[in-house]
Amino acid sequence: MTDKKTTSATQKEELVFTKKNYQLLIISMVIVVVGFLLMMGADGDIYDVRRTLIAPMVVLFGFAFGVYAVLKK
């Protein structure tokens, strides 16, 4: 019985990411999806400021936030 307890305790200590890391990763994925939706658009000029400037910045921020979520300890 004690062997099972020690193995489960070591498994919990070996986890790389915490719950907070996973939450931050999900938030970063949502930010990236929002950026791509802004880039897609439904109507209007293809060279609109939203599509050429704002949406790519949102996507890059989402990727940067994802890197932060992975590296956060």
C-alpha cells in the first residue's frame, strides 16, 4: 500500500504544467482565434486597417502570451 502512495505522490510532483499554465494556454488560444476571425472579416476592403494591422498584432500577442504561459513556473 505504501508503494502506491509514494508512486502517486511522485507522479504529482513530476507534472510539468500546473492548472494555471493550462488556463493561460487556453486563453492564448482564444486570443489567436479572435485574431484570425478579425483577419477573416465578412465584408469590406481587403486592405482595411483591421485586417492588415490590428488582427496580425492580436495574433502575435496571442502567440507571445502562449510562450509566457508555457514558461511560467
